[in-house]
Amino acid sequence: MPRITLPMAAGGIFDSWDQTNSGRIQVFWLGDRSPCQAAETMVAILSACDAELRVVAPVPEPGGSACLIDKARDFGRALGADGPVAVVVDAAGRLAAIVPGPDAAAVSAVVQALHAASEAEVVRAQAPVLLVERTVDPELCATLIDHWHRGGKLADGVASAAGASNVDADTKRRRDVPVDDKRLFMALREALVRRVVPAIFRAFQARIVQIELPRVGCYDAESGGWFRRHRDNTTPFTAHRQFAISVNLNPTQDYDGGEVRFPEFGRQLYRPPAGGALVFSCSLLHEVVPLRRGRRFGLFSFLHDESRDAQYRTMLAQQKTKGGLSGIQMRCAALWLWVLQFCEPAVLVAVV
């Protein structure tokens, strides 16, 4: 969600990026009726979920100290909202839902689901990883899985000092299909740029400029479905890699096992929900534990910032000369382009 700055009815300017407004669920009510008149139950639920409710209106309501003044209705128009809506933003500052109506019950359900996604518990050990929910929407997940079914499979490929991709079934049991369709690649790039790139910048202060050729992979319990302990940047072909990204594409109910584990940091198992991403440093030792049932589909790639880009381009040029990279890989490298401008989103509404 880009930055929002609007005058407050009580005086002063509301800034969505101010630390006093961050770190909690935000509900912006762009409706014709006051939310208190619409549903007292919703207001109580939002309070219980530590969600902040703010009315956005052309003129302040009587006694509406929490009201934000948007005389030209720029807020809704900027989001493409036609008519009264509620805009729900999660605690990480990401757009979670645009609820038409606004429907108080639907708003309550979204807020409750966001609140229930985590618990207030003591963390005793954890790998320094980033979990980004709702990275890929369900429709794109299904399209990527369909792309895997239709594409030519590359089985058990791992990088080594001998080459960029060698078959090693003892280390890896996964069949991959490169995302070599231009439209699909661009849709995937859009999702990663809007969801993952800003999250990496916020967490690690790294400005991502490049993504390697993404692959849709399938871990299948019938063939073992594993990836033994390894790091992702230990060969001449992978030394430029900075971050790995793994996006689960099918519901976790479809399979047992197949979680990612970081043995240097404890025994925890990481399994994001469908559409969720796991992002981590390529220097971290990790493994995919064997699948026990079903099949796990995922989207896998590697990202790096400007400091690694010269090294990456040198490797591409050397491999192109040797014939070690396919035309698909070269085209996808060119398609990614620079994405620095997405690391710091522009102000969405600034009416002072």
C-alpha cells in the first residue's frame, strides 16, 4: 500500500507511514454511512483485533475526530474503487482487501482472518527469514501449476562447479518447468515487484534489481520429493545469488511433509500457505524434508541487488559464450529490467 497523507478533522495530518500508525491493521471506511451506524458489532471486533478504523469523507462528520478529509475523493479513485468501499490494510502496510458496500460483516471477517494469522507467543529460535503472505493470488497460482503440467520437465537439476545445471537425484528429487512464457513471466514479475521487493527492502535494506529465470517445481511423494541440505551460492554459477524465494502454489492440505528447514537455527519447519513466499539469504544452509503424501507445487527463483548485478551479468556473458545458458534464460534476464522505483512507493493520496 503506498503512503497516504490526509488532513484529520481533529487537526493535523494523518500519515500512514508514521510509526504511531504502523504495525496494526488499518480499515479506511469510504462509505455513505458512519460505520458506527452500519454495525456496532464490527466496531467491537476491530477493537478486539487491534485494528484502527478511520472514516474517509469529503467533509467531517459531526463528532468524527477519527475522520480523514478527502474533499475530491481521491483515495477511492486512486485504488480504482467505484462507490462506497472499505479498504483493509494489514499490519505490514499491504493492501489486504477492498470490500464493496462497505459490508460490515465482510470487513469483520477480513480483519479477523488477518489477526488470526499469528499468535502472541514467545519465539525461542528462528531462522532469519522473511515470510510474505498473499504474494501470488489464487488465479496466478493455478496458471503456474497448469504451466507445469503442460511444460517439458527438467528433473533433479542442481548447480555444481562443473556446470550450471547437473542431474543429482541423491541430492534433489524435484521436476521443474521454466517460466518461459512471456505473459506469464510478466504477471509473475508484477506480483513479486509489488509484494516481495518492498518487503526485502524494508527487512534487509536491499534494493532488488534482478531475478533469475523462475521455475515451477513439483515435489512428489512417489519419487521421494526432497532437497538435501545445501546453500544456494557456493558455485561459480551461483556466487552472485543473494536471496532465494520459494512460493507455495497449492493448498497445504494437498500434501504432508515437504517443509523447508534451516538446521543451523533449530528444528522449525517452514510451510507458507498457498500463494505465500519464503525469502531467505542464499548463504543459509537449508533443506526440503521428504514429502510423505501428495505433491507440493512451488515457484522458485533467486534475486539480487545492484551490488551483485555486475557479477551476474559477467556470468551470463561467459555462459552465453560457452553455450551454457539457453535463449530462454537470456530472454528472461532481459525481461526483468530495473525495479528500483518499486522499493519506495509514491504517495497515494496527499491532500493538505
